[in-house]
Amino acid sequence: MAMTYVDALTVAINAVDSETAEKLTALKAQLMKKKGSSKPTKTQVANEATKAEIREVLGSADEPMTVSEILKALPNDYSSQKISALLRQMGEDGTKEVVKTIEKKVSRFALA
């Protein structure tokens, strides 16, 4: 396993004088703080709402749909790139909600 900055600072703190150790301890504390907050960003919240709409559309479909078919069925106006990216996320994340199939060079999506 690779050594993290926090691990490296821990080793360095033990090897230096007390004044330098204080500075390194402060630096270590800053690194241990999580960058940003744990709440989702505005875009992430909006994407979750869009993913819910996609789930609804795919759930009501009898067969796998293309991105353009999903776009036409969605109530709001989205770009095909955005829908493609969200479908990819939904297929790659831990839940594997969406299954992608390729028929004659055309990607089709369905709920898993």
C-alpha cells in the first residue's frame, strides 16, 4: 500500500525537533480534515432528480431504449450528453441500476 501524506508526516514528526514537529502536526491536522462538506453539491442533487426521472421512464418501457428515445420520454429538456453520462453513472456505480446492451452499433439501456 502506498504511503499517504498523513503517514509521511507522522514519520517526519517523530524524527524532527519539537518546533518543527508542532508545524508538521498542524499540517497533518489540516490534511486530515475532509476537503469540503459531506453534503452533496447542487449539481449532484439535480442529477439525482434527473436519474429518478430516467428510472421512471425505463421502468415503464417494455424494451431497452436508446438515449434519444429516453430524451423524448423525459418531461424536461436535457442534452443527450447529460443523459448518456447519467446512464453511464447509473450502470457503473455500486447498484448497477442500468444495463447497457449494444445491438447493431446502437446502445440501448434498460433497468437491471
